[in-house]
Amino acid sequence: MKVEIYSDLVCPWCYIGKRRFEKALAAFPGAADVEVVYRPFQLNPAAGEEGEPSALVYERKFGRPAESIFGPLTQAAAAEGLTFRMEQAVATNTFQAHRLLWFAARHRLQDEVKERLLAHYFTDGGHLGDHTQLAEIGVAAGLDRDRVVAFLASQDGAREVRAELAEAAGLGVTSVPTFVFDGRVAVSGAQSPELLLEVLEKVAAGSND
């Protein structure tokens, strides 16, 4: 079974949803036969690469103090064993980070890089548009330093990532995370491990319901 997960790296529910899906997968008897692929989505494709405090972005978007938003998100993350420090996060355009994920997938390290990118943003206050920081994440996940540095300095993967973003739009993906099971069943939102496990079992059994 192939599970494609559309998500963005500055989406808190995508990180929470990743943990919940991992719990569901751990309880699924056929987990060894499940291929998980992360697909790109951008919540704010017009964002600049220079970065700004995430608190400012949230306050502009929702019209209220960021603390009132960060509190519930931090609690929801803690329930999944995650540490959120969103007041330290640097909001930026995520296209370069999605390129790195595309590159990592070709070296069978996509999940490792995905996890480190999310932690870099939500826990460590890192900058996902900075090539030096992205390279260090790639190396820490197991990628060759010279190759990842050369990749980030190039335009390799840009066309492919744009094509995947367009494909997501064509499929009607408008919110993330969105989980697509075997190209047949789509589930949106950071659903509970129990619901995600139920979907895994139904798809494995051949049901589209």
C-alpha cells in the first residue's frame, strides 16, 4: 500500500498528524508493506525567503495575539510527545525545504529529513529557507555533504516540486495534512490514530468506504 501525505513544513497540524499517523502505522499488522511518501503543499507560497517571526504571520492572519493561538497548539503537540516553541519559529517560504525533501526521497531518506525539518522549525526556531541550515539537516539525516550542498545551490528538483504542487491543486487538496491511501481514499486533517488505523485496515481489505 502507498500512502501519500500532502503537508507543509510550517503547518503545526502536519507535525501532529505525522505523529498520529505513525502511531496508527505502528499498530497496523501490514506496516512493513506500506510505502509512505511526503508530497509538497505550501500554505503561503507568496512568503519571502528572508523569514520573519511566526507570531507576526499568525497575528496578521487571525487578527489576535499569537499567544492565544500558540497555547492550544503547544498543548496538542505535547499530547503527541512533541515540543513546540512557536514563539521562536521563523516563518519563511518552504519551497527550498520541499526541494530538499524531493532530493532526500531519491536517497531513501525522506522520512528522516522530514522529521528533522519539522523539529528544526517548531522546536529549534530554525530557518527553513536558509541553504546552510538545510544542508546541515540533510547531512544529519545521512545525506552526503558535498552532494546536498551542490543540490541546494542548483535548480535541480525545482521543476519536479512545482509539478507536484500543481498536482496537489489538481487533486483538490486545499488543506493539510491530507492522507491519500493507495490513490483511492483521502483523509484530511490530523485525525486520531484510531481513525487512521481504521482507514489503513479498510484499504488493505480492498474497501473504498
